[in-house]
Amino acid sequence: MQATAYTYDPESRSGQVLLDDGTPVPFDAAAFDAGGLRLLRPGQRVRIEVEGEDTAEGAGRRITLVTLQTF
């Protein structure tokens, strides 16, 4: 799945991406580390892998990998 980097905190290695429909989804350091990245800038296109399903409360979906989108 593709998304756009929205926020990134280099100290905690966590942040948020925006799905193409504008939905923000947070990611943690484990997802960032799984992608092998060293830095992420807002606006960069990324590829993400998720597990779980979205619920009405917005919980349940979890990003397991964040990496740069390559063409």
C-alpha cells in the first residue's frame, strides 16, 4: 500500500503517514526500523505494510513496515 509521510520524529523514530484518502495512520519505531530507513521527510511517498483491520473507533490497523516508494 502507498502513502505519504506526514510527520516523523527522529528521536523516537515514529510518526504518521497519510493514506491516499487523507486518513492519518501512525507508525512506531519497529515499523520504521523494519524498512531500513535512516531518515524520513514529510511529503515523501512511502510504501507501507499493515496488519489488522480498521474499526469505527480508528483502532486495529497497525503499520508493520515503512520504506520509500520506488518507481
